[in-house]
Amino acid sequence: MIIKGFSSSAVAAGIKYADRLDLGLIYSEMPAVTAGVFTTSQVKAAPVLLDQQRLKQGRSQAIVVNSGCANACTGAEGLEAALETTRMVAQSLAIPEELVLVSSTGVIGLPLNVKAIEKSMGKLIDGLDPANFEEVARAIMTTDTISKTSYRTVEIGGNEVSFMGMAKGSGMIMPNMATMLCFILTDARISFTELNKALKDAVEQSFNRITVDGDTSTNDMVLVLANGAAENPWIDNDSNPDYQVFQDTLESICAELALKIVSDGEGATKCVTIRVCGAKEDKDAEMIARTVANSNLVKTAFFGEDANWGRIIAAMGRSGVRFYPDRVDIAFGDVVLVRNGQGCGPEVEERASSILRERAFTVCIDLKDGAGCEEVHTCDFSVDYVKINADYRS
Amino acid sequence: MIIKGFSSSAVAAGIKYADRLDLGLIYSEMPAVTAGVFTTSQVKAAPVLLDQQRLKQGRSQAIVVNSGCANACTGAEGLEAALETTRMVAQSLAIPEELVLVSSTGVIGLPLNVKAIEKSMGKLIDGLDPANFEEVARAIMTTDTISKTSYRTVEIGGNEVSFMGMAKGSGMIMPNMATMLCFILTDARISFTELNKALKDAVEQSFNRITVDGDTSTNDMVLVLANGAAENPWIDNDSNPDYQVFQDTLESICAELALKIVSDGEGATKCVTIRVCGAKEDKDAEMIARTVANSNLVKTAFFGEDANWGRIIAAMGRSGVRFYPDRVDIAFGDVVLVRNGQGCGPEVEERASSILRERAFTVCIDLKDGAGCEEVHTCDFSVDYVKINADYRS
């Protein structure tokens, strides 16, 4: 699929491994309105610091991204390496340096191999093609086992408007945000204020609703570039129906990519939605859902396909939220195995266990204490998670 | 070792498994001043609810404890089962029912097998002996691989005063508190207010400073019984030097048992102390130490014997505490491998890796921003943790 005005390219630059796509470039023929959401960590990688600075102008025209090195905890040299990378791209594309954003993922604390990037720059620029998005999505993978993309086309004001999103992430995944990179490209015409609002709302309902291991990284970013090439009527008001179409589409892309990330969680064999309802307030429901979704004991029980609701209720108990334990119902799929805080017996548990043998399922927790409702997506916690993270240097 | 006035007993009652010690009794010839600290979970097991009620009087004379069943999430029947257990003990010992405490550990959500306890009651009472503490310590084990006890003798006001502590715990371990039971017996003569204060302070500096997996249980309790049989001068004032001796001894027992718990963490191969200094305030140091100590990615790197300081600094970054990333020093043992937020290179990292191959070591984090200092003890996170918790129904 083509997004008008955008092209991209990916090469194997040998940043960490030989013969593996590890350097990508996204380019828009015209400057694009650009919004971003970044890691909430106190420790921010050089590309995050640079992009946050550059995004104050609300515009960009290119993103250069590498895997294999996070360029985090690299001090002044790291910032200079990020700057140098954007300088090379700007010169090659003959665009202002300030319109080039940079993004990195990989090992923390190692210097970025700028020489390798420089050597590959010619090939990277030559490779620019409107049909290359999938290759860039592969170039940003680290412990990901599959590349993650999402496409949408909608009509806005009589014009066809296209969207594409790509993401990477499989470990160090917790709101806010996951250890993830996500780039969303659209030819929609939208002003900065609306783009920024739409992105923040979309991220809140998608990437901030997943967890793999409760860890957060130094490099997380979600960028959205809207270059206006679709020439739809300007979206410059969030009460405009066109804004709603835009926002819904952006959120649906983010939600698809978020679920792909959690399904590809390091070592994951199952994708589990924790839905909490009947809370006093939404934020209470969210806190309980997050605590259950992050519990190692709950997640290892999912891996063991054990309908161990005792661990779920124990995790709820330490969430910091007040609730009535003797009102709690818990269901796995459509099998209610806890009523009013007590188990429904071994026969029901056996039926619940069959739900656990599925690849994806939902755990519903009803507190029967109000109308607050939220859900969080998580994965199980397997022997392979430990193996991957004991062996891999991230 | 003997604690004057105390005797104990343990039997294999067949509560969950056959031929395994799973029921214990601790008895004091005279009522003992008693203080307790209990799980902070919203979901409290029946024995916790009952003991909290009974401890309002500040006295007890016996503890009956079982493993194999937590008697948690068992509703009114569970409370009745706990009551029935204490009733049997009170009748057999001819002491008031209100002076009998009860404690359980094991699977959540299953009914307590009171019949099995009843059948074993005669043997349990007959077995009471001053030298049986080690057997009770074995009877409270679940996934523990070793039983955990600690003994001290000190002089208070010219009298010899003895202490013994026993604990169980290896998973679901996080402040406040761990999934743990701990009973401390002493023949010291001390009033309730001082005993209660000494226990709370000791727990804060010991059991609330360890973590295995960040989970908290429904059944945690630490009880201390002081029966006064040593006939030392009453300790009834916390400015009394005798109080300090008592408090130091209690804290040293709790610290020893806490370290034994973390060393026996489920699947653990290493015991790691995370020490944070140079923070603005102690509570900031504590928050950072806890976040690092609970990070799955940090703990899997310890298991992999990888001096992956990037994961440590990433965990610090999400702790919620403000600090200067470019001031941070990190040392493994005496090897400083990060200075001012940047790595000291592969040669230093190689030396740090040799520290990681040891069974126990300390990670020192210096924020260089104040005098705040705290430490937390954790273990590594192994393939066996997942196997144990995927297979074991806790």
C-alpha cells in the first residue's frame, strides 16, 4: 500500500550483526505535521532528547532509525552521534537538518556506530521507494519474532486518506510506554493541535494498555507524520466529524499494533486480556487490571495453564485499591469460577482450564461495587522469557 | 536450644500430602505478651482475620499452624474452620480459646481439612517438647527448600534471655510483607507497647527489605510471643537500655530470617543486595532500590551473569524518583562499571561479570545528589522460578 508522498528504505549496515536489516529511513516529499509521545523514564536516550527538542516546531520530513544500539547512557558523544546521523540524512536528501528525526533501539550503554551508518547512507537513500514500509518494519526488530505493521484507508471529506503504522517491541513492555518504537504515516491534512491530541488519546487507549514484563525503556517513542498529500479539507477542529474519523483510525492502528506487540511478548505463548468492571471508578479498575496483568505469579500460572484464581485475587489484594473481597466474581472466558470471593469447585475449574489452553482469552473480574471498567492486555510468562533475557543483552 | 516455658510439636496430618510434616503447635506454659504484623493485602485469609481480632488483647498462649492450605477466600466456612481449629487446641491444652492463635499457608481457595487436623490433635499435643522447634519450622515449609530458624541469647538486667525465630517463605515475596510466616518466641519480660514497637521496627528493617517476585500474599504474618519466664526486670520503657538490647536482638533475628528467605527464593541461584546512596532522601533511595530489585529484566540478567547495567539504569528511570542520570555511578561489588551515567568499557565490565558469578554480591548505586541511603535484598530470576510457579498450585 502507498501513502501519498512517503517513501522508505532499509539496509543492513552492520551496526551490531552482519547481514541483518538494521537501518531504516522514512521520507516525506513535503514537510509533515508531526506529533510524538516519548518514554516517561528519567533516563532518556540521545535520540529521545533530540527529537523532543526538534518536535517543538511540530514538523518533520524524515526519520532515520537503527536497531542494534539504543544510543542511551552515552553522554555528549551519544548526542553528537545522533546529531551527526541526522546531518548526513539532511545533506543527502537536501532538506533542513531540523526536519530530520532519529530513533534507536537495542543495547543501552554502547556507542552508536556512526561510521557504519555513514558507509550505508548512499545505499539507504538510493533505496527510497513508496513500497518499502515492510522492510523498515523488519529493520527495527530486536527480540521481536515478527514484524508489525498496520494499514487503513478511509474517506475524509470526499478524499481517500491512507494510514500506515509500524512498530517494534517485545520485552521491557509496560505503560507508560512499552519499550517500543512506532511510526505512523498518513497523507491526511490535519493541523498540529488536532494531530497531537489524536495521538495522545490513541496511545492512552492502546500502547498504555499493554504489559509484558513491567519494565520501561529509555528509548520509547511513537511518532505520527501527516503530510497532507491526500488534500482532504483541513482538519483543524476536534469537534469536526472528520476529526473523529481521523482519531478513530489512528486509534485502531495503535490498538492493532499494541496487540501485536503483546502477542509477540518475549517467550509469550498466550495473549490475555484482563478486564475489570464493577469498580467504584475507572481508575480503580485500571489499577487492579494492571496489578493482575503484571503479576509474575499470575503470568506463570497462565503459562502452566492452571486456572489458579487464588493468585489473581492475591494480586488484586495488593493493588492498593479498596474493594469487597466477598463480592468478587472472576470468569475465564465465559466460565465463572469465582462467585462472591469463593471458588465454584473443581468441576468448574476444570472447564476454566480448557479456556487457558487457548492462545488468547479474557479474564473478567467483577467487583460489584460501581460502574468503573477498564482492560489491560498481557501475555503469559514462560521459561523462554527468562532464557531470552538471561542470554540477550538488551 | 530451649526458650524457657515454651514447647512445640509437629505432625504429618495429611492436609495436602501424605507423610509430610504439615501441622505444628507452639505452646507457652504461661500466657505471653504477643504482638503481630499482618499482610497489607485487601484480601486476608481467615487466620489473619481471626488473629487480628484476638491480638487486640495483646496476649496469647499457643499458635496452631498448618501448611498445604491457606484457608483464604473460603468465606464464613473458612472462618469457622479456623475457629474450630483453635477450639480443639484450647480444649486439649485446657486454656482459653481466645489465647490460641492460628496460622495457615498453602493453596488459596480450598477448604481447610479440619477433619485431618482433628484426627492428629492427640498426637500433636502428646508431642509437645521444649526441643521441637526445628520440626515446627519444617512443618510450615511449602516451596521452601530449607527450613529457616534463628537463635540468640543475651543478658538483660543480669538475666539470660533467649530468643528463637522460625520462618517460611520463598515465593510471592515482596514488602509489605513477603508471603511468609514468622514466629518469634522469647522468654523476655516486656510490656505490650514496647514489644509491639520493637516488632514493627524490626520488620520494617528486615522482612520489608526483601523481594523475590513482587507479589504479596493473603496470609502473611509475623508474631512475637514474650512469656516473661526469664524473669528479667520488666522492659516497659523504650528509652531503657534494656529495650535497646531487646530491639537489636529481635531485629537481628528478623534480618537473619529475611536473608534466609531471599536466599531460598523460588529458583534463586544468587542473593543480591541493591544499595542506593546519594539520594535526596532515604525514601527516594528506597524507591529506586525497590524498583531495581523487582525488575524482571535486571533479575534475569543476574541469572545470566551479565553485567547489564543498562537494565539497572532503565529500571531506575521508571522508579518515579527524580535524579540526574549523568551523575549516576554503579558498582558491582568493588568494581565501578558506570561513572557519571556512562559505562567504563568492556574490560571493566568483564571484571564486573566475575562478581556476578558469585553466590552473593552487592550492587551499589550512587546518585551523588544527597545523603539518602537504603538497601533492599533480592535474588535472581531463573528458568526454575517459572517452572516452579507454572507447575505448583500456590
